[in-house]
Amino acid sequence: MLNSNKKVLVYTLFVLSVSIAYFVYASIAYPPVSENESFLSEVGEGFGEIGLWLLLFIYARTVLKLMIRKGRLSSRILPEYFPSVGSSVINKLLCYLDRTHIYFGIAAVAVILLHIVLMGIPMDILFFPAVLILVVWQALFGLFLTWKYSPKQLKKLSYLVHAQFLTGIMLGIFSYFGHLLID
Ligand code: HEM
């Protein structure tokens, strides 16, 4: 049986291999995308950078939790709640990050969507619709998690699909190769 770290590694390698294969196909099949230099695209570029930093910040919270053993890596694939441990400074920081996650999450979704709209990203390159779907997916299940009228079962499912690394790994790999194709 593979342990959880190996499963994440195998999953990452799988997504990476499929992405590389599609990257090679798309660089042959699609003509080079000419750079669209306008005021709006410059603003859009800025939003893209902010979005990247927000995602790094959001996932840093999960890494911090894993570092102080608030749940094993496997619990980020099938998340469970774990009692808090660690020094009080780190716990205070985590409390702050937990309380503010919704705002950072909404900001990340908003700036990534603005980035996509303002840059006029070519949606026929499949990396981009995939990123769009994943961001909307994160937002939707994040909302179900937050909404006090969500049925218990829906909340459970939402935690399962929202609070794991699998989406983050896909988001990172797809955006990286997508940008390589249009740069
Ligand atoms: C792209 C945007 C987002 C990403 C990448 C993201 C990622 C995550 C991750 C990785 C976790 C698990 C944290 C952990 O325990 O380690 C989480 C939890 C959670 N997220 Fe998000 N999230 C995003 C947007 C949102 C939005 C827009 C909302 C609500 C409107 C939201 C609400 C929640 C809630 C309620 C939890 C569970 C409690 C908690 O851990 O804070 N998220 N999110």
C-alpha cells in the first residue's frame, strides 16, 4: 500500500505527465498567441500576480498546519478535523489565518477571474478553461462550507472537495503550462 505522501507524489506526477503531453500537442497544434499590449491587459497582469501570491498565502496556511501536525497530508486529501497543537504564537497565527481565510479566498477568486477576463486568455487552450472551472469550483464549495443554511451532508462533501491539495496541484500545474504556451 502506498502511503499518503507517495499518493500525492504519484498524483502530481500523473497530472504533470498529462500536462506535458498536452503542452507538446498544443504548442504544435495552436499558432503562437500574439501578445496583446493594452492598458487593460497590463492591469490584468497585475491581478494575475496578486492572484498567485494569494494562492501561495492560502496554501501556506495548510502547509503550516501540516508542519505542526494538525493533520497528516492524507487528511488534506480526505480531510478530518484535528485538535490544535503547537506553540501558542503559531496557534494565534493559525487562528488569524482561519478567521481571515474567507476574505483571502474571495479576494483570490475575484482577482483570478479579473485576470482571466482582462487578459483575454485563449479558452481553446484547455489549460485555461480547466483553471477557470477549478477556481469557480473552489469558490462554490467554499461558499457551501460558509453558508449557514447548507445541509450537513453538503457541508461534509464541500469540506472534502474544497480543503485538499488536489485542486491546488492542478491549479498550479495547469496555470504554469498555460502561461508557458502564451509567453
Ligand atoms: C481559490 C480560492 C480558495 C482556495 C485555494 C481555498 C483553499 C482552502 C484550503 C486548502 C482549505 C483547507 C485549509 C486547511 O485546513 O488546511 C480551505 C478551507 C476552507 N475554505 Fe477555502 N479556499 C478558497 C476560497 C474560499 C472561499 C471563496 C470561501 C468562502 C466563501 C472559502 C471557505 C473555506 C472554509 C469555510 C474552509 C474550512 C475552514 C477553514 O479551514 O478555514 N474558501 N480552503
